[in-house]
Amino acid sequence: MSTADELARRLRAALKPSDLSVLDESARHRGHAGYIEGVQTHFRVRIRAQAFDGMSRVAQHRAVHEAVGDLMGNPIHALAIEAEAGDGT
């Protein structure tokens, strides 16, 4: 399973999002810190979930980081998060 797939699996399991997109942006960071040729290291996550209702942006980001846990640091070097509350209806 790719890192992107595992990231999506964990977010779905923990937060039950109504909308989720996991974008591998590793190639855009070639030559930057944390970039490793052929390894998925840099991601952008766009997520909408009712679990975020009433949470501050900081709390939303903490919830995402808690869900992905040990992936942070290795293999994920950077994670950009675009989070929204709600069910998408």
C-alpha cells in the first residue's frame, strides 16, 4: 500500500470524512529538505468531516495529525491540511 493510500485509509477510519482528497506533492519538493527520490514524502490533504464541527482550525489539524500518527516524520516529511467542518450537504 502506498503512503498516500495508507494516509487516506487512516483519515477515513478516524474521521469519517464526507469528502477527502490526498495529493502527493513530493515531486514539487525535489531538492528541498525531506525529499527522497522515489518516496512519497510531501502531501496535501483536503478533508471535510462532521467530526470537525465546533472545532477550531488548530483542533482540526491536531485531529488529522492524531489520525496519521506514526506516519509523520517517516515517511511523511510535510503535510498541508485544508480542513472543513460539515457533511458536504
